[in-house]
Amino acid sequence: MNKAFIRESDEDHDDDFSTEPQTLPTGTKNYITPAGHQALKDELLDLIDKQRPAVVNIVSWAAKNGDRSENGDYIYGKKRLREIDKRIHFLTKRLEISEIVDPATRSGEPRIFFGATVCYAYADGRQATITIVGVDELDMARHRVSWRSPIAQALMKACAGDQVCLRTPAGTELLEVLTVSYH
């Protein structure tokens, strides 16, 4: 059968977006900082206004070159369009359920909530500082953890001076909250 009549499978491709943020349980709001919300909107607009039209032009040009079964520009372009469309759909749905929480409105709050920057100490004296952000803002290199992470869940509602238990696969660790701030 001619390949022109065979439908390409949407499942037969690798995703460049396979490292998408964790899924949220149904009905859960997507808490996010204003900066994180803007970053998602910027990415969505870039995909819609720049990346997708550029790939459509390449696919259109490649389709005019004849045999599509061995046309790398056409095959890769179609794959890339599927990836872009999947990401656009994901971002659109994620933005629909977003609830923007501005940490600056909690300035002076002594307890740990979404948006807090927390300095804590382990029992052995090591210290760490994290900022609790939305699942789409996770960035371990910048010490930004999801509000759904075990460390964030353990710290929630604690105050400076409090001790909390963090359950890990290696066992339970006792942490002492040193400082809490909101930027």
C-alpha cells in the first residue's frame, strides 16, 4: 500500500517534553507564583506565535518536494508539530487551573506557606534553604521545590524555631526551621 494512505501514529515518536512537570490530582488547583504564571504564558505564546508557524512553513515547503516517505524535513517537521501541539495543549490546560499566589502578600508571616523561602537545619548541623513554589516552577539548581514535595509538606505551617519530621525512604529526619521569609 502507498505510504501516502497510511496514517502516521501519534504514539510512534519521542517527546522532547518527556520531562513535563508532575501531574496534579483531579480537582487540585495549580498554585503558582506570578513569575511562574508569566513564564508559562510566555512559553505558550512563543509556541503559538513563533515556533509553530515556523515549523508549519518548513513542513509545507518539504511537502512540495515530492516523496514524503524519505523526506527528512517533512518527517521531522510533522513530529515536531505533534510535540508543539501537545505542549500547547498541556500549557493551556495548566493555565486554566492556575491559581496565582503572590508570596509578597505574606510579608511578615511567621508560618510557612506557599511562596516561603525557608532556611532549615538537619540534626547533624547541615543547613539548607529552599523556596516553595508551584509544580511548574520546580528548579532544584535554584533550590526551588514544589509545594507538593515531601520537604514542603513537612515544613508547611511551621514557624522559625519549630522542629518537623521529614519522612524519607532512608528513614525519618528531624529538621529545625531557622528562618521564614517571603519575597
